[in-house]
Amino acid sequence: MAETSTLNQRPASSLPLLEEMERTYKDLPMEAIVKQDILRQGIHFFPEAFQVKDPYKSKDYFIFSFDHIPLADLKDGADTKAPEEIKISGGHFGLLKTVISTRNNPNSPYKMKLKEGKPTLYLDETEIGTAEYPPIPSWYKHKTKSGKFPGEIAPVIEWGYLLYLTVFRNCQYFGKDEECAYCDINHNYRQQKGAGRPYTGVKDVEDILEVLSWVDAEDQIAKVYTITGGSVLTNLKKKSEVDFYLQYPQAIEARFPKRWMGKLVAQAFEKEDCQKFKDAGIQIYHPNYEVWDKTLFEKICPGKASWIGYENWIRRVVDSAEVFGPENVIPNFVGGVELSEPWGFKTVKEAITSTKQGLDFFMSKGIVPRFTAWCPEPYTTLGQQAGPPLVYFCELLRAWKETFESYGLPTPPGYGEPGPGKAVFSVSAFMDVIGYSGRN
Ligand code: SF4
């Protein structure tokens, strides 16, 4: 395992680096290794890469920016034309189809260009794969009675599989002393509004139901919806946090009972409150713990630490399994943020040792954490920093896979099919590694 400090610039991506990882991590599919490297670096879209024949779904900025530079600095059409995700296949490693979330970065070594009329991803001169862009769902053509676009009210991600309902596009943890240090929800809201885009802060239940009625009638691909948004500390629209978030699944399930699988990404609630969401029809609960190390949690999630506290948070995650069933509690952590400056670990080994303890703690109880790859966004407290090296993500995937397999756990529900060539979860490769039996 690499012992290198992350205080310097992250090691550049290169073909020799990918080939080294291919030799070292034979237990991980190349699809997962390449995916993590692209997520780590972002993608530079050449203007020609937007000149494709068929229309495609561009980024809806469904919650955070997930870009490496501010929206206002994105040039050559990347601010409005970058696809939500790419699906690459073939190329130097003969990749199976791999879905990857778009993180704009004009300085990325991964360049999307056009080759014989098809978008094609390059690393230096090497072709990494031919790319597809996500189709636009038919129901995106409608407009609500209140004049809103479906892609703003109920955008789809994960190649159409997940309806992502960020019902509150701000967070009441506000400013450096409260906001999670990697999170740009409030900043992204401001930059979207600043760019003059329609970007609803608090979504109307009726707007959501109207859009979902078109999804119900026209769409067979979306299987899941997620209700999420920023934390509510006092009240919002005269409702407590629980009551505010509860109104959405209650309305959706009353109108379209069990039409999709309902998920909730929210703070860690006490059991009684979890029960209310379960009764409303929510099946999957994501009380994200973000980073396992307690000292880092307190530094990186200062609002959560002071309002709820680390021990309480972890206890509530565990308790919520009594309500939802352990396999339906899937807390997220931000992969790589434990290596961030100035508070993070200084070596990959220390970071993985800590994060693996968290995986073991939860998985031993049947709770399967998942992770998203940390994207150092410019307007966050942590800012634009180098980010972890690729070897960290390979070690993390190995630790996740080993722990998951050692407890013989089932595939997390609500993510579609697992495995290389099938996974649609686009912000980390945890679903891509499930079931992979290794190579020689
Ligand atoms: S709780 Fe933290 S991660 Fe969640 S929206 Fe608020 S600041 Fe962002």
C-alpha cells in the first residue's frame, strides 16, 4: 500500500499508472479502476464533443455542482451542454459499458473529443473508450402548470434509473462553522440562480406529483426515487425537518402506491421518526455518516457534530436498522475526504485503516455503507485541493469488497444490477465491483 503523503499535487493520470493498477488490483475490474480515476480527475469536454447526432440529457445540477471549477468559468459550452453522465466502452482496456457521472474539469487529463462522429474519451493519446450520452426521457418535454421543467423538479440520473428529488436545495447548516466542509449545496444554489437558471429552492409537492404522473404514464426505466435536500434545523415552511420531508413520500405513495422504490437521504433520525418514514412508504434510508473517524467528523461536519453529535449519529444509524431492516439502511460516506487538508490523514494507509474500521462496524451488523467519490469543489470549505491519489480509491474498493464479501451480504437494494457492464450508480464504483471474481 502506498505511503506517499497527499500534501503534494495528486499524481497525474497516465496509461502506465492505469496499467500498474491493473496489475496490482486483479481483484478489481478495470471498469471500476478507470471509473474512479475519471471521477477523481473530472472530464474536459472539447466543444466538438457536444456536436453529436442525437439529443442527450445534459447536467441538471440535481443537488451539488460536482464540477472542479465554478459554473461561471466553464467555457466552450461545458456549462450547459455537458452530459449528466457518460457511458464508455471498448478502448485500450476493452471496457464493458461503464456509467460515470460528469464532473467538468477543463484541466483534466481525460479529454472528450469526437472521433468519426462519436464522442470518444482520451487519456493523452490513448483511447479509453467510445462514449454514449444519456437519452432524454420523453416526459422531459412537458411543463408543469406552474411553468416548471421536469428536469428541474424530478431529474433522472443513473441512466434513467433514479428520480432525484432534491426537495430543499439549501441547507440550514450555513457558513464555515456549520456546513459540511466538502459540500457546496448552498453555493451551488447561488451559482445556479446567479446564472439565471430556474432552480427551485423548496419544491412544491404538487409540482412533483404532476411530473411523476408523466413518469408513471411514459417511463419504464426509472425504478427508484430519492427524497433529499439540506438539513432543517429550526423549521421550513412552518414544518419541522421530519414533517417537512415526510410530506413528500406521503403524497407520492398516496398517489402512486409502490410504483417506485422510495429512498430517503436525510439526517440520522431517532427510531420513532424513522418509523414515520417507513409508514409513509420509504424503503431505503441513507443517514450519511460522511467520514468514520470521530475527530475528522467533528472537523469536517461541524454542524452535524454540534447539533447531533458523532456518537448519537452512529447510534441512530444502527437503531434505524430495527425499523427498516439492516439491508435497507445504506449510509453514505465521502470517499477520500479523510485525506483532505488540513485535518485529514497524511497517508493512504492510515485513511484506509480508519475507513475500513467503519465498514467493518456497520457491515458486521448487516448495514452496508456505500460511498461517493469526493469531488473537491471550489466553493467548499475544503476548496479546490489535489484530492486523493488513484491508489487510495483502489484500496478503498478492495477494502469495501473484502468486507462486504466476508460478511456474505446481499447486494444493496435500489441500485439496479451489480457488476461490471451493468452498474448504473455513477458517482463511485462500489456497485461495479460486486460479484467480480478477479483476473489472472
Ligand atoms: S448536512 Fe452537510 S452534506 Fe448535507 S446538505 Fe447540509 S452541508 Fe451538505
